[in-house]
Amino acid sequence: MYRIWRERNFRIFQHQRKDVRGLSSQIEEGVRACFVSFQGVKKTVVNSRIVQKWRSLLEFLLCVDRM
């Protein structure tokens, strides 16, 4: 969400914009960093659901980039 909000602010206040690929790449990097931080977390049903939601979000963002 941070990257999207930051992009919004850049567009509104600084009249600058990134292309879709650049923005989705930054989002993907952020999601990957979150996955790395999950490596030490115990495998529980709740944690597995959270990881699955992150993966679904990443897949969605990558599909949007291809449209």
C-alpha cells in the first residue's frame, strides 16, 4: 500500500509518474521482503492463510502488469 500511496502523491503534488512496470516491480520487491521475514515464523493455519493472501495479491499485481 505504501508504494501505491507514494505514487499517488508523486502524481498529484510533483506531477511525476512511474510506468506500471516500475511501480509493480517496487511492489513485488516489497512483497518478497515480507516473505523473507516470514521464514522464522511458525507454520500454523493462520500464518499459512496470511502467506497465501500475500501470494494472491502478488499474482494479481503481476497479472495487472501484463494487461
